[in-house]
Amino acid sequence: MKIYDFRSDTVTKPTPEMRAAMANAAVGDDVYGEDPTVNELQALSAQMLGKEQGLFVPSGTMGNLASVLAHCGRGDEVIMGTKAHTFLFEAGGISALGGVHPHTIPNQEDGTLKLEDIASAIRHDDVHNPISRLVILENTHNRCGGVPITAEYTHAVAELAHANGLALHLDGARIFNAAVALGVPAHALTADVDSITFCLSNGLCAPVGSVVCGSSAFIGKVRRLRKQLGGGMRQAGILAAAGIVALNTMVARLAEDHQRAQSLAAGLREIPGIRIDMHSPTTNMLFISLYNSGALTAEEVKTQLKERGILVGAVGEKQFRLVTHYWIDDEAIAACIKGFKEVLAD
């Protein structure tokens, strides 16, 4: 049975071109800074994001964690949304490993944080308070429907943060999806942030890794933290080679994933019992909910879809997240729509 995997764009596998590049990669010891392929990936990443330097790390979670630890000391506070990936899905690492206190404020429907909420969350100089050091934004915003955040909004947050002595970090796991959706170069969305982490192993199809970008001084701190966290790799060029191919060949085609998400939404919208949640898909994520579906739960529908070769993510009692990516073609879209029709008709 053919399997169509809509659970996430993290399930993507490397393309044949990536596998060839990995097999033929020039390598060295990256902890010594001597892996030429890693160095090439880092330089390319920094150039595309408009920053001085980049650093290859094993995962986006490590990239965000090391970035927070580079900006904050123990007992400091970081302001982020209640639906932020760092708050929800990174195992409390900033607190457990860094002693950094999260201060959460509500995400708006479009993934943004109200400027007045950020301003209210910034602590005054008082011996009773933790010190506010950092604001984190997310672009695209995962749990708010994969929406892209504009450069204008990011600029406004940066101005507010910097005026109050705070830095701004961007969890840009899918920053290239945001750039394609908004029709701007990625560096336009990162110009005002002090640091950014982006993932190579989501929609860009590389098998492993993320890159942290920022100033040379900041990356120097993150390099030391990467070593402390066990992320120093040796002949990592074998992995970095796939990342170079990803950046050179996979960014422009993300528009195809966005279009297929629209097609999927259009088809599912016609099925009785399904509601499209949040925004209609603006990138490659689609959130849907069941209504008037009797006793069926999302987990039960998910199980029945799996029996038909369709894998989806259940993110609530009646809610699903579906993600399009390189390995989801028009046939997969049709199969997913057909599967939901069959299950909800039973």
C-alpha cells in the first residue's frame, strides 16, 4: 500500500541530488572549524539571511536553546507567545538547562504578539523581578496555522525590544516558507532580528540540521554553547552538503507546497463535517476540525485514515494538522481528500 505522509514536513527524505552531494562531500573536523563543506553552508546561510556568520547545529531545538543561552543568563527572562514552539515543544530546555524564565503572552490569530502586551511584559528594574533580556518571535508560526509574519511587524517588535535593552531572536524554522509566501527575500524578514535559527530538515528536505545566524560575536558564544550541549560534530560536511543543495534548489519550489495546501483545503472544505481552521493555508500547513461528526474523534479518524495509507497529525480532540512538502504530489492530495470523504461517510 502506498503511504502519503501529511504529519509534518519533517518527514521529508533527501533528494537524489542531496544523496550524491553527501556521498562526495569534502570533509574535515568541524569542531576545529576545518570542515570545508560545513564552512560553505554556514557562509551561504549567513549571506541568505543577511547576517555576519552562521553556525550549523544538529537541530532547531538546539539552535533555539543555544541562542537563548547566548542572550540570557540564569534567572533572566525571555518573552514569547503562549503558542511558541520554544514554550510548547522544546522540553523546557531554556529553564532546565539555562535557568531562564519564560514569560508568555497571548499569540494573536496571525501568530503575532500585541506590541502593548510585549511592552507590559518587560520588567522594570526592581530587585524582586527577573531581568527581561529577550523576545522570541516565530516565522512562520506553527500553531497559528503556519502563517508568515511580515517584515514590518518584526521591525516594530525589534524597535520596541531594542529601545528597552532587549534582544530579539527569531525561531525561523520555516523562514523560507514565509519569504516565498510574502514574495520577499528571506533577509528582508530577518534584517531587524539579533539572531535566527532556521531548519534545513523541514520543507527543504535535508536529512539533518539547522543553522543559527547572527553577528560574529554572537555566533562565537553559540559555538561554545553548542559544544557544551554536545552538538560539536566532526566530519559533518556529509550532512552539510545536503543543506547546501537544499538552500540552492529547494527554496523557490516551496510555492508548489503552498499551492497544494490550497488545493487540499479546497477539497476538504467540500466535505460535510469538516471546518477549515484559523487562516486558509497561507503556506504549507492546514488545520482542520470535525463538527457534526457524532462520536468520532480525531484519533479515530486518524486511525482509519492510516488504514488507507494516509498519515495525518491529530492535534486536538477534533482537530488535525496536515502539512504539504516535497513528497506530497497531486496524487497524494487527491488520496487525502478521498480518504476523509470515505471515513466521514462511514
